[in-house]
Amino acid sequence: MEYHNNPFSTFLPIEEAHVNTGGSSPDSSPKSAASRSPPNVWLPSYLSDGGHTCGVCADAATGYHYRAMTCEGCKGFFRRTVQRGLSYICRHGGNCAIDRSNRNACQHCRYLRCLSAGMAPALVLSEKQRVAKRQLVEENRERRRHDSFSSEPLKIHSTMTQQDHTIIQSLVMAYNEAFSKENTSQNESEEFSDLNLEEGSDAEENAVWEGLLQRLSPAVARVVTFVKKIPGFTTLTGEDQALLLRGCVAEILFLRTCLRYNSQTQSVLLRNGKHLFRSQVESALGGSLWHFLGPVFELAATVSRLKLDGTEAAMLVALLAIQTDRVGLCDMEKVEGVQDSLLAACKRHIVSSYPKQPIRWSKLVMKLTHIRNVASQHSMALLSTQAMPTINQLVIQLFGEAA
């Protein structure tokens, strides 16, 4: 199995193929280490001159791994051995020759060669640590990206222009029209009011699951109604409009749920006037499933501490909708233009409205990153879990009625 095109290829091993130890390998002909480098593998600058070989099997090295110069195959072998606490037995006295063509023949001797080459078991991360490291790297990358544009608009001027006022007013009006309680139909409230968290549903799991997205459709429709009224959105190509909408729906539903969270009661206010309490959800799911919806309540608590007003809520929803990193955009320049106008207006509004809170804008930008990360990590899990009836009811409650 290969990971050449995986975005985490820095961390994931490129597994070596099984070789015929009884004969020559197709790749065992004399070549320079550089010519044998695996395709599409990023190499550090200190290997740019080529000629570096693996200290374990003499294959082409791809860098220092666990304190030794090795290839991807031996890096992965060493990591798996340490992570899983594996032990091996040599059938030939512990003196097997290890090279590229037969490195799979004796794992015992291969591991000893790893140690003698200087590879340090203490540097191997557990799977949990590896996942945490990837997440941290991604969060830092996203933070730098947001920091780069969060400070730029104010270099022009900090006083709101007439265009800024027009943009902000349009966002607030569109937000109120799309999300005000008065626009919730009686049928919609009745549609969600039959959910019972105390008793399990008798419906077949598949039937419940098939209706999930349909039950969420009113909330999605409200998002679409708002996004289409964002200044500049309708000037984009139809393809880009559709792509931006698909990309932002889950993120906006997460934010809308957070905005209806009460930190004192630890509950989400639903559109039918009822409250969905954190303790109620945790009890209904149990410890093993709490990780699906628990992060939503954790995120909501952090959003609550910002004490957002209605204008800020409208701005954040709009900024989530217009993101230039959506994969597949056709006219990037035009999308960037719409985003730049929004960012400039929103930042100048915050600076002029909160002169005694100089870092408030930075906090809002960071919260956008937090929301996007949580939505990315958990929306697919929520929409793929097999713990059907109970969690589906809760998803509908949180993202249907709250949004």
C-alpha cells in the first residue's frame, strides 16, 4: 500500500513491496541512490545532491528518521515494530545480510540493523501522539494563514467607509431574514417535536438514517437563503457559488448551534423553545458515543465566552461562507475580491465598535479557524456513524432546530 499522494506523507510510511528473496529484484540493479528515490516523495534540502543511502538496507534514503539516515521502508518498519512492541526470531544465527532486495527476509536482523544505524525507539510516537501532531501542524498552518490576512486590511485605514456600512447592513438584514424565529413554520416545529431522547426509536435504522438529511433540510435552506444575499456572492460563477455553499453548510450549522448555547444552563435553545441540555445528550449517548457530539458543546462554550452580538454573528456566518481555500474554485480572483471586501468591512466594524478591545478581531478570526477545524473533524463522523437512531435524533435536534 502506498501513500505517495497522501497529504500526511511526511508521517506515513511508503510500504515496501514483497520481494522474491530467492532471486534478483527488478530494482536491485546498480543505480545511484538518487535515481532510486521513490516518486513524489518530498526530500529535505540536505538530500538535494543525491547519493545518500539508507543505513539499514542501502536503499535510497529520504532523510533522518528517528535519528538515522534511512529509507521510507525501514522508517515504517522501525516505527511499527516499536509501536506494536513486536519481537522477532532469527532462524540463521542472527547474522543475516540486510539489503534492499532481501530486507523482508529476516525482521530480527533488520531491526538490529536499525538499532546499530542509530535509530532511537524513544523517538517513536504512539498512534494517538501522531494524530495529535498532525492536528497541531494543521492548526498552526491555518492560524498562520488567518494571521496573514487578519492584519492587512487595517494597513489601508481603520475608519469605516460607506461601502463598509452598506456591506454590514446587508449582512445583518439578510441574517435576520434567514434565521429569525418568525420564519420558522409551524410544520417545521412539528417536524422536530416528535424526537424523544428518553426512549429508543422503534424505526428501522436505515429508515431513520435515510430521513436524516431530509429532516435537516430546513436548516440547510436557511443557510442557503442567507449566503445568497451576501454582497458580491451572486456575481460569482454558478459553479463557484455551488462549491462555496457545499463547503460552508456544515461549518455554519456548527456556528449557529454554538450561538444558541447558554453557558449557565449548559444547554442549546432549540427553535421550538425547548432546551437540549449537555447532560441530557451525554446521558443519551453514553461514554462511547459522546465524542461525536461532545466537541460541539465544547466549541459552543468557547463561542459563548466571546459574547457575540447579532452583527458579529452575521459577519462570522458570511466569512465562513466565502473561503478561498475551497478546492475546485473556478474564478479564484473574483472569490478573493468578495472575501477581501467582507474582511475589510468586518474588521473595520469590529475595531470601530470595540476600541477598548484591540485584539477582538484576532479572537474572532481564531474562532473561525476553531469552528472550521471542529466541523472538518466531526461532521463526516456524524454523517457516517452506525450508532443510528439515538445519535441521529440528537444531530437533528442540534443542527436542525438550533440552526
